Amino acid sequence: MTSSRLRKMMKYKLTDKTLLVIVNEAGIDVDEGVYCLIVADTGEVLASHFCSGSSFALGDLYENRPERIEVFQKRFGEVEVRYLSDTDISFDELVKRNIEFFHNSH
């Protein structure tokens, strides 16, 4: 990935922390389904988990996973985890970033 492309993607960064977002694969908050933990800036999917409700996704994907927290802190430094609906990033924009990430990493 070129540095100019990365800077363009980073303009959406909300804080000095790396933002990780939780989103349902369908793009909406529903009671059950596959939820993903995604790097907001790049669209890279870090983890996924089938959750019986959206309220469990934060714990299932991040808070109750000390091994993931350690890996993510080593890789990204400080992180902030939010549901996509609590950001100004649209589902379509996140999908676009994920497609770009995929094409740039293969």
C-alpha cells in the first residue's frame, strides 16, 4: 500500500488510538449473526464470531479475549473499539476499505 493511499484512508481516524469497529456481516445491528472486528482505517478483518446478540459482540470479539488484546496492543498501540453504528463510517465505506485492503494485500 502506498503512503499516500494510507494517509487518505487515515483521514477518518477519530483519535490517536487505532479504531477497531464491530459490525454485523449484514451491515445492521441484529439480534444474532456473525460479527466482525475490523480495523476502521484499512478495512482489515481481525476476527469474527457468531453472536446470539449484538450486546455480546464486544466481549466475544475483544474484551473477554486477553490474548487478542495483547496481540492488538503490540501491533497497533492503543486501540479503541466501537460498534460501527457509533462512528461516522458507513457500512458501504467500510466494505470499500475492506476490498481495497484485500486487493493491496494479495
